[in-house]
Amino acid sequence: MRQRLGWVLGPALALATLVLPLGLQPQAQKLAAVFVLVAVFWVTEAIPLAATALLGPALAVLSGVAGAREVFAPFGHPILFLFIGSFFIARAMSVHGLDRRIALFVLSRRWVGERPGRILVAFGLVGAFLSMWMSNTATTAMMLPVGLGVLAALPEGEAGLPRRYATALMLTIAFSCEIGGIATPVGTPPNLIAIGMLEELLGRRISFLAWMSFGLPVAALCFVWLCLLLRAQYGVPRGRLPGAAERIAQQRARLGRWSRGEAMALAAFSLAVALWTLPGAAALLLGPQAPLTRALEQRLPEGPAAIVAASVLFVAPSGFGGRVLSWREAARIDWGTILLFGGGLSLGSLAFSTGLARAMGEALLAATGPVSLPVFALAALLCAMLVTEFMSNTATVNLLLPIVLALAAEENVPPQLPALAATIGCSLAFCLPVATPPNAIVYGSGHVRLADMLRTGLLLDAGCGLAVWAVLLASRAWLLA
């Protein structure tokens, strides 16, 4: 029904936007109609999100907003190739089971043992770490069977404890995977979209290490709040959980010895991380104006570095007569997200070039009045958190970020703080199963009730939102430098 509503509502609202006297320049009004159609289609998912991302720019060309070369140029943005390279590496890790080996390695440590509280923390740490580099959906899907295997070993003696503990474990898996994506630029698509828009539209570049300097503290604070919240709400069974460690050990034993594919996937991953962080590390050690630092920033941007590291996978032998990553497997990455990035960046660029973004900023400023930078950042954060509960975080950032950047320009305030607040807010979708795939995956396990997710998600949203706002304000001095 939601899709059918979108089929009718989208064209109707777009037509109304096109003919109503809005006081816009002709090109801006045409683009506004396209924006409305795209927004309705994204919210209702009338057609697949990636298809909508392609439809918007195509309609902009057909309506005469701009030429095809200008409209589709953002689909070749260097950040897009960072998406592709990181997705290739993550795919290789998944194909060869490296992600599962890392997870079971941590869970089998002696400090985890069979203590229920430590098991929760270990699952959370693994989920958060893997989601820093991989899709949080893929990480959740990989962690879920491991978690269900542990739950199968729970004792049935004390009434109520197994169900509450199962709920806590499932929520730990989903929420930690969402939190981990905040820490790095490649952790979740909105991060790279924000970096791309800030660089493309405003000439403000955020390096890999610079993002981690505030993303990692935010993720750490959110993770601590998650652990405290789950312990307070669901409690933790005392003593040990006989059989949990044995079940994890059995799953780890089935993996056998390291394969050549796993080793090469780890090597490619390590190479990518080293190349991504090298320019930032040089800036910290030698200074941002040092010749070596400037040479690395110019010659070693994140996109080409990701492609170089991923290319190793297509060359290195897997030990089974093929390569570590075949094109058949590589072609199964999330191309839809890549198209979403290109479409969002295209529409954002057109919004600025046609004056639509400026007009939207002026209208919002007239409605709200001038606000301080901290209040503006908080408003952008809260708006993103609300919208992302009902639609894709990638679509949310594509819609909100051009508006936030335009409003910042009208307010004459630095755009980095509100833009980053809105971007990270798009990752704080903890309340509903439909908000993000990790929520839906653990909800489908049967161990999580909607009331549990909603109650925990609201409190987690509040604490994480406060952490984001506080860390960004604390980082204001160098973010605005």
C-alpha cells in the first residue's frame, strides 16, 4: 500500500510543485519538482532506491535543468571508487570466511569464557569492529547464526532469564553493528556521501584519519552507553552459562586452518587501511604543510588507494585453482548503494548550481529565525534521527544534506558541524525493525519483541545523540580550522 501511495502521490506532488507560483527561477522550480518526486519515491520505496537515484538525474536532463554531461558527472566522483574498493575487500573477507574467523577468535578468548556479561560485550565488540570496515547488514547476518548457536546452549533452569538474555544478545548484535559504522568513513554509506558532498560542493575535505578522530570517540561512547543500557534493562544472569564456550569452540574448530584466501583477504584489508591512514599520519607527524604530507594527500587519495588494495585480490591465487576474488563474486557487491551515492551527489550539485538550495535555505531561515551554531547542529542531528527511522539512511542523507548545507550558507555559519551531525544522525536508527536491515534481521529471529526494540532504541537514541553532539562540539576548533 505504501508503494501504491507513492506511485500516485509522487507524480501528483511533483506536478503541483512544477505549476504552483513558488517564486523560483525556472530551472530551480523544475529541479524542485524532481526533488519532490525523488523524495516521495524514496520514502515510500515506490520503486527500488537505486532506481530512483538514477531516475532523478535523468528527469533533470529531460526537463532541461542541465545537460547530461553536467548532471551525470558526479557518478564519476573519486569517493565512488572508495565505495567500490572497500566493497570488494569486504566481499573477499566474507567469501573466504575471514569475518567469521575474526568473530569466533574473539568470542573464544579466555576472558570471555562462559560469563554472560562478557559474552554480550564480546559480541558487541566484534560487531562494532567488523562494521567499521564492512556493511553493517552483512556483519549482522554473519553474527546472527553465531549468537543463535550460543543461545542454543543456554540453561533452561531459571525462568525468564533465557528470554531476556536472548533479547539483550540480539539487540547487542544489531545495535553494535550500527554503532561501529560511525567510526570510519567506509563504515556506512552516509559517511562517504557527506565527505563527497562537502568536498564537491564546498571544497572542504575530510581525510580518513580526520573522520576517525571524531567518529571513533562517538562510536566508543555509544557502545559504552549500549552496554550499560542493556545491563540495566535486561539484567545479566549470574554465574556461568555451561555449554556456551563449547558451542563457540565447536564452530571455530569447523573453520579448520587458515586458507590462502583468508590470508590474502587480510593482507588486502591491511594494505587498504595503511594507505587510507598514511596521509593523515604524515600530517600528524610532519605537519599538514610538509612536502611529504602534501605529496601523499595529492597522490594517495582514499579512492585510488582502495582500488589498488582491492586489485591484489584479483591477482593473488586462492589455493583452489582460482583467484582470491573472482569477478562473479565481486559483481555481487551492493551496486545499488553506489548508484544512490551518485544520484544524491548529482541532485545536491544541481540544487546549488540552480539556486534551489539557496532558496530553500532562505525559506527555512525566514521560518525559524537565526540560530547559533550548536543549536543548528542539534536541530540537524534530531531531524536526521527522526527521518532515518522511517527510510533508508542513505536516502535520508541524500535528502537532508543539501538542505543543511544551504541553510548553513544562509546562516553564514561553518557547514561542517551541522553537516556531520546530520550525517551521523542518519546512523542512529535503533527504534523500529523497518528503520535499518540489522534491526529487521534480529527482529526476525523471534527473540526480540517490538516493544523491547522501541523502548531500548529510544533510550539509546537519546544517549547516542547526546554523545554525537558533545563530541562534535568538542572537536569544533579543528573541524572549523
